[in-house]
Amino acid sequence: MNTRRFAVAAVGVAVLFGVTACGTQGSGAQAGGAATVAPPAAAAGGGDAYGGSGAAGGSGAGGAGGVGVSGPLGVREDAKLGSVVVDAEGFTLYRFDNDTASPSASACAGDCARAWPPVPAGGTKPGGVDASRVGSLKRADGVEQVTIAGWPVYRFAKDTAPGQTNGQGVGGTWFAVTPDGKKAGAQQPGTATPAAPGASAAPGAGEPGGTALPALSLAENDRLGRIIRDGKGRTLYRFTKDTAWPMKSNCVGACLEKWRPAKLVDVSKVEGIDPKKLIAYTRPDGTKQLTIDCWPLYWFTGDKTPGDTNGQGVGGTWFAVTAAGKLAK
């Protein structure tokens, strides 16, 4: 048996994963080692597809522009902000309070647009965001800019690697954008503040009486037996079209609108599951996904309350998961 090494992966919380041979990934993870986020590709020349020079703020989105910025939008689960929209390279997208959504209009031009490069509409696809919410506007310079729920969206020049959120809260007017066009991390009227990883969600998550759940644990289901749930009480699922050898997720684009990749967890807060089976998978957009026994895990947006298993058997390809990583049937 191969000697197991352990590496700490910091994605929101410290995560300890046993390294196993899950096959070679094509997503930027080191084969046989701890998963890593691939650095953004450098732009050829002085410009980028966002219209910036890359000089703003001393770093700039230009460092990630040019090649590869066109493509599908994605949704990343941030430990502090919840669901945020990212571009095809995994960079966080933002909205500006001084803009308007109805009608769509951008108030960011000149120096502002150099620090906050508008996301170009050409070549950008809805991907993991509901297509009905994705649109565009024509800026004063004639460039078409992507909008989400009417709000113009931007990258931030000081985000120099996928997953960074350095633009969050800048000037009290810039916020990462959610898939429904709202401000990430900002409590919306009539809603509860998003729960932190491993904590019970409000309302209704956790054990009866309000006790927080472990980051990962087993729930007793009358029909399926003991199945894996996350810290918010959500059932986790496997997709039979994924592969474990090599470890690969085949849920991309529109699939991600309903099936969200499970976030990494702190294995010191895992109960009933062998932590050696928990591995980090690096998705094509650079975000990390939790796997068990090399199988990517997801939660289903159709599960509305803790303990729901509405995703079980969907399309004959989605199934809840046992502690051993097997399909629960």
C-alpha cells in the first residue's frame, strides 16, 4: 500500500486531506498530490479582452485577460460570501452600487474602468448562471458589457488569482455578484445572513434544538439508510457520469444551475466518515470541490429543507452517497 501523506488545503477553512491515487486530473491538480489552483494565464501584449492595460492598481485584470476570458460563467461557493459568479478563468465578478439595473447602465468609466474592467459580452456564455438573468448593455465606448439581472458586471484589477475577492466592499459600493444579481455577503430584505461553513443555516438547519451539525456527517434516511449530509443538513450526491479514475466532474454549464459542487470541509469536524477518503478536486474554473473516494460530491438546489432527498434518482444518474462513497439505493 502506498504511504499516505497529508496536506493542508486552505480554502475558507483549513482542510486535511489524505492523498490517494485518483488518476491524473486535467484540471490543474498535481497528480498524486494536494490539489492546487492553477495561476491565471498571462496576457500576450499590453492589453486584455476586458479593455484594461493591466496597470491599474499595480497588478490588474490584464494579467488574466486576453486568452481564455471568453467562455462560460461559473458559480463558486465562497466560505464568507456564499454563491458568487466567476468568469471562465475563475475570477470573481462584481457589481457597482452607482450603476442601475433598470435600465441597465454603467457609471464606471475612465480610471474607474481601468481598476474595474467591464466583462465583455462577446464570447461570454451563461454557463452556471440562469440564462434568463444574463444579458448585455452597450457602453458609451461601444463595447458590449455582460449584465446579470440587469446589473453590469466587472472584474477587479487587484484580484490577481482565481477565487480572490479583494474587491468586496471597496468604497462601500462594490460587491461580488450572486447568480441572481444580488450583492454577495449583503443581507437581502427578508432573508437570513448566509451561514458559515460547518455552521447550521438559518432557519432550520442543524439538529433539533438548534445544535450545529458537523461539517460532514451521516443522516438516517428511512428509505436509503445512512447517507452523507453537509454542515447545513443538505444531502450530498454523486453523478454517475463523473469518473473517479481519473477523478473528473462532468457536471458543467447548465448542470451546475441545479447541482452545486460541495465545498471542502475541516476534517476535524467530520463524523462517521473516514477522512482519508476525502480529497480535493480542482475544477476547470480553478475552484475546489469535495470528493469521497475520488467521486465528486454535490448538493441539489431542489432540496429545500435539511434532510430532503429530492435529487435521489434524478435522470437515473444522481444518487445520495453512503459513508463508503457508494451510491445509496
